[in-house]
Amino acid sequence: MSARYQVPRERHRVEQVIDRSRFICTVERVQSVEEAQTFIKAMNAEFADATHNCWAYVVGAPGSTDRIGMSDDGEPHGTAGRPMLTVLQHCGVGEIAAVVTRYYGGTKLGTGGLVKAYGGAVQEALASLPTIERIDAVTAAFEVGYAQIGAVQQLLPTVGAELLSQEFGEEAHFAVTLPRSELGRLAEMVAHLTRGAQSVRVIDGD
């Protein structure tokens, strides 16, 4: 699984009308099943008067299947949640949830029409969804002698590390967050500066 992938940058909403029914698709980033459920509850509350609030979510990397969910919310079985989930699993965006709100307009769409409408609503929202890159980060700590402090401060940006804290005792203690993919380079850097006397410890994200 890639440590880097696109995720929604912010809540995004697109509306369209199909045969007089309003379909409102709201997309949100969710990093846990609990966040997905909270988002769904919020949409149910915002659109409490809607005919249906159908939903689907994928927690994790694009295409993952271990933490997924879907609901037809009263539409015929398999006509809403499943096509929505299928679109989410193949869109190349991770940590994503979608709620499609329907206000019935008086014209029945039929099973095939519903599948197309719900899946299409998600596709329409994804077409203009702003995204950012998610980077799998870890927090690490290490010590160096006072003579190496300047070198550490210069080298941290080269591995994309952000300084969280530094404390000064017998040695200089650093805590940083950085992309997991750069952890090996940081370890090599610290070992080189201290001639193998110090190592990097992962304290969060192991």
C-alpha cells in the first residue's frame, strides 16, 4: 500500500436534477469509521426532510476494502449504496465518504435509473473535488552532541522533517515528525553525525 495518496481537501457538494428529483452529493474526508458515521449523521440532520440520504465510505487508501460501508436508505436494494461505493473504490482518492441526498420529484427512475443517478452523482462531485496529498508520517526522537546541533538543523528539511521540540541536557534531544519513507535517511544521518553512538526511535506511528 502506498504511503502517499490523494484525499479530499475539504467538504465538497454538487447538486443536479434528474427527472425532477434533486440529487445532492456531499463528499467529506474521513480517517476512521467513527468519523464516517459522524459525517453521515450530520448529513441526515441537515437534510432531515429529504426522501433518502444514501451513503458510502472508504476509510484508508484508495481501493481498500477492510473499512467500508454503504446504505440504500430505503431505496431498492443495491440501487444506491453499492454503486456509490463502487465509484469511491475506483476513484483513486482515499479516506473518503459520500452522502447522496435525494428529494423525490414525482417521477420514478427505475432500478437502472437509480443506479445511474446515485453512481453518477458521486462521479459528478468527484470531478470537481479539491484534493491534497496524504503523507504517512511518523514521530521520531534522537539525541546528538552539542557540536552536531547546527548540522541537524540544516539537514532536517532535506528529509521533510518538522521540528516538534528540542531540549538541552547532557545532549541535545530532538523530536520531529517526518514522512515514513524518509525515516531511514534520518537514521543514517544521525548515525553518521554521532559516529554510530545514537539512533533514531519512533515514538508515534510505528
